[in-house]
Amino acid sequence: MPYHQPDEQRYYSFDALDNCHVVNGVFTRRGGVSGGHWQSLNLGGTVGDDAQHVMENRRRAFRALGRDLESLYDVWQVHSATVVCTDRPRPLSTPHLQADAILTDRPGVTLFMRFADCVPVLLYEPRRRVVGLVHAGWQGTVKRTAAAAVQVMEERYGCQAQDILAAIGPSIGAHHYQVGPDVSTIVQQVFGQDSAGLLIPCGDCAPDRVQLDLWRANLLVLQQAGVRQVEVAGICTACSTEDWYSHRAEQG
């Protein structure tokens, strides 16, 4: 059962990670204390919501997973391919590092990121017991941030790519994600002949626009990095704003 709702908080988890007893969750917007545009489980502290609301929402999310909020490690997400490795939580007094992928082999650390259409990629290597969390919008996708995380897992922790379990979380689907020639040109340059399967013509698009399939693109990035086991949620955030925050569907 991919959805869980132990209390008012509702979240999605992945079968492959659950079967390995890896605590994981992609939280919907339900069960928080925020109001207005942020209704209700907003976990982002840089979008104008009240800071105390955000903190309470984080406490509720962590409690739903049986984790201590003090175990949190997060970064300042900047649409990069930078990977950070940590062996301890981030003290609130410590500034965020700028990065879009986090790795740890310490079970006492909880990796945490925020998404609103961009692709969450979760990674786990059971032999070395390394977990990873990646943020990949279109920029992170063409920068192959998920592959950068896999490479660091191999180099730093001695992981094998073929042993890594990967999961692609709820994010915007291609049918809701139109891009212009500036983005499609970069996709073509990065993915070459494979870009034909990622850029989809659409009848109701403007003549110079196409739909970009971020799920398929990140699946390809992972496979080209040597990852063989990938679970894809296949849930579009823009289709269900009663459950998910969507930058596109909610006009920012």
C-alpha cells in the first residue's frame, strides 16, 4: 500500500525501500497547520509561510515516520549537481550548504528535501547501507544530478551501482509540463538521440513548445549510471493539488 496515513498526515512510500526496512516518505500537503497558499503541511521555509507553522509541520512529518526532528539534515537547494555527504544532522545554527543531493551511511541521520513539481529521487544501497536523496527539476535532470549522486556513492562509500535501489517520486508529469525551445534544445544536447523519447509533441501546445518527461529522463540518467532497479511512482503533482503542491498548477 503506497499511501500511509497514521494520523492526519498522508504520505507516499516505496515498496522496494519498505521491503528493505528503509524509513521513507514523500509527504502530501495534508495534516499541517499552515493556511492560505500554504495549506496545510508546508515544509518549505523560504516561500513566505510563518516560520513557526513550518517548524510544527516538520515536527508532524517526522513524528509520522517515527523520526526525531533533531536528526534532520537538509541543504539549500539550488538546481545544481552538487552532492553533499554527511555523518551527522545539521544543527539549526549551522548555515545550509548549497547542493541538490545528500548522502549518508548513518542511520541516525534523516535526509530531508522540499519539492513542488521537481523530481524526488531516493537511493539505497543495501550492502553498504547508504541512503541518498536527490532534487531534480529540469536543470537537475540535464545536469544528471542523480548520476552524480550514484558516482559519489561508488567513490566515497564503495557502493556498486547495480546494487542500488532507486525510486522516482511524485512530481510533475509530462502531460502537464510544457517547455520552450530554450529547454528542449538543452535536453537534445544532453541526451542526444534519446531526447526523442523525452520531448513529446502535443496538439494543444504553442508551435515552439513540447512536453518534457522528467520521469523518463531521470530513469534514463539512473540507468546510464548503472542502476538497474528503479521504482517509479508515476504520480503527477499537477493533477492532484488536493494532495500535492504544484508550482505549475498553482501558478507559483
